[in-house]
Amino acid sequence: MKPKLTRPWWLYKRILYPLALLAGVASTGFFAYLDSAASTIVIYNETGNPLPPLLVRACDQQRSFPALADHESVEFTLKPGGAESAVHLELAVDPAWKWDGGMVKPRGGQRVTIRLWPGGQAEAFTEISWWQKTFN
């Protein structure tokens, strides 16, 4: 007589596939929520000309970018340390061009979008991640 080969209940496909799908969705949501807390600064060049090297300072952090072509953008993701501060931009031109914008926190899911326009004009918008709005 042949022994009956049975598998445990959790190895059946009708149980295993939905459990794997549920675990995948839960882990994706968890990691997306963790990543949504990082704040970023995005700078768009809309001047019609290439920009010289650019220095960005915020929350006791700084980063420099090489020359920025027209209709190109750069992104600066802030590290969690530091205090809330204004966004400060500097261009390596003579005379020096400087701009101070809105406040940003290093954590909190803020995205500061800065558009540089002709004639030294700049405009900034701040958005907060919907994950952070919903769950905090």
C-alpha cells in the first residue's frame, strides 16, 4: 500500500499565492512610506541659457552641481540630520547671484521645486508627500 502524500495547508497554491501577494503589497507600502519621509530640492533651469556651477544649501547641508543646461534639472535629497532652514542658492558668476527661498525640513516628505527664470528670477513651490499627509 502506498502512503498518502499530503502537503501542509500553507503550501497549496490557492493559499500560497494570495498570502505572497498580500506580503508583497504590505512590504512595498512599508518601504514606500519610509522613503516618503525624505525631503528633496529640485531645481529646473528655465533661463534659456546654460547656468554656471550651482551651490545649494539647506538644513546644514550643501551640494554643488556642475553647469546646468537649459531645460535640465537637478535633485538634492536631504539627509535626516540638521535643522529646518531656508533653501539657499548661489551661482558662480561675477557678480555673485544668490537667492534664499522657503523653509524646508530635512525629514517630513517635503519637495521644494525651484524654477530659475530669465533675468535672475526664481520661484519656489513646496509640496508634502501624500504618504506623510495621510499618515502623520
